[in-house]
Amino acid sequence: MTFQDAVDRLGARVTHEEVARALGVSVASVRQYRLLPSAHAHRSPPAGWEKVLARLARERGKELKALADKLEQI
């Protein structure tokens, strides 16, 4: 899976700003990581990006589960 695929799958649940903050980079850098490798402005994401995005996905998963639990109690 590529960085672009991972961020796309996180979709609206995680913003570029949140990804940038978690990686310790700028939003512009996140946008460059998402470009096709053939693009002139493309940059490779930093080492360890997979674990960072996995953590963000798990956090959102917990939040969504908590929301589902609350909705079921209504």
C-alpha cells in the first residue's frame, strides 16, 4: 500500500493537518507525498509513516466504535 492509498482510505476521518502533525511535517509535505511518483514535486514520505497512519486509523476506529455504542443506546 502506498502513502496516497493509505491517506485516501482514511478519508475524511483524518485530515491532512492531522497527518502532518502526527508525522511532524508540514501540510505541504503531506500533499507532496501524495503526488504520483512521476510528478516533479513528489517527495517520498518519511520512514515509519505506516506506523503513524496505523495509529491514527486505530484512534479513529475507537472513536467510531464509541459513537456507534452511544447511538445504539438511544
